[in-house]
Amino acid sequence: MTKTKQTVVDVRTPGEFMGGNVAGSINIPLQEIQQRLDEIKALPQPIILCCASGGRSGQATAFLQANGIHCENGGSWMDVNYEVCNC
């Protein structure tokens, strides 16, 4: 992952997100991605998507890329957290 300004969007449920997340990340559950497209387009890009294992964030990435958003699937939120914090 690059060290440029980016936005981390966690697509897990609010309950999962509350159990642990990447510092500074935004929680937009997968089922809300389509309805919140305009909000997502306004976020600083690139957008890194994450979830528990990478499955849901992969679905969100495919949808957002099809809508012209510069994003990538970061996979597990714990992997993204490791990359973001440089631990």
C-alpha cells in the first residue's frame, strides 16, 4: 500500500466494527455501499476497503471500481491496520 493520503472504509457490520477497527477508518456496511455511493465518491481517494477476511471488501471494491472510484481491496481489517500503522 502507498503512503499517500487515503481513506480506509470498513464494510463490516457496525457491531463487528465496534469490536475493533483501523484507527481513523470509516464504517460503511456492505449493504449500504450502493445507497451511499455519492458520499463515498466525496472521500479522499484512493480508498482502501477492508472487512473480516476480504470477501465483503472484495465485493465492495468491484462495485466501486465499476462506478469509477479509485479503490483497492485491503482484505482483513487487521492486515490493513498493520500496513497503516507500520507496526
